[in-house]
Amino acid sequence: MVPFLVILAIVIVFILFFIAIYNRLVRLRNNREQAFADIDVQLKQRHDLIPQLVNSVKGYMQHEKSVLTEITDARSHAMKASSIDEKIAAENRLTTALQGFNIAVEAYPDLKANQNFLNLQEEISDIENKLAASRRFFNSATKELNNAVEVFPANMVAGMFGFKRETMFDLGSQQRVNLNEAPEINF
């Protein structure tokens, strides 16, 4: 009878350990999804401001139609993206388009004096700062999940239930190239 109780106790401990690992993985996945939902709120606000921004500069930037078209197309793709990975790629494209827009704006001093435009730029800058903070939190949650999925013995439980390594919200390749290039400074 005693060996049976010992074996039963070991099995119960093993099952409880298994359940604890599974529940931790679920919590970490949910934290990651919540972190992305927070990013989604900021992205929605940014998407809502872009048409206003484009409309406020149309009269000034008639020679920069390709820049405005790229922003509009990138916004459209970003709004249609469904999975987290698709949204990350689409938002990186939109961010790159907005950076190109900001560079093009430098050639239009009259535009930089337009109060409506300046207010929109300030709002977008504020949203970009909030997005950066939200991305850091998302990447932290993703790192925790990825670590849990890869370490033993949680990796065995993760494999059984389809938990996998997830993608970080990092800079797109074009943004990374832009960081490596020295900015041109004119005096």
C-alpha cells in the first residue's frame, strides 16, 4: 500500500507541475497579446491622424506626390493587416514612409509655419513616443514568453500545446539601414 501511495504522490506532483508550467505559458502568451493590444490603440490613433496630415500638406507639397501616396498606401496596408506579424511588417513600412515625409517637409518652410500642420506633427510625435514605450513593453513580454518556451522542462510542455517562439516588434530593415547612415547636416 505504501509504494502505491508514493507512486500516486509522485504522479500528482508531476501533474501539478505540468499544470503550473502550462498555466505560466498561457499567462505569458496573454501578457504578450495584451501588450500588442496596447500598441494597437496607439496605431489606431496614428492611423486616424494620417489623413488629416496628408490633407494639411497637399497644397504645399504638390511635387512630393509620391511621398504622400506611399504614406496613404502604407496606412491602408497597415489597417488591413490581421496577424501580429503582418501588423509589425506593415507598421514598419508606415513608419519608414512617415520618416520620408518628415525629410521632405524640410524643403517647405511655409509648411513648417502652418499651425495646423505643427499641431498634427506634435500629436503624431506624441503617439510615436507612446508607441516606442508600448513596443518596449511588448518586446519584454515577448522575450519572457520566448524564454519560457525554450527552457527545459517548459519547452516540452510548450511543444505539446503548440506554444512557439514569437516575433519581436523590431525596426524594419529599411529603418535599420537609415540608422546606419550618417545624417547630412547643413550649416
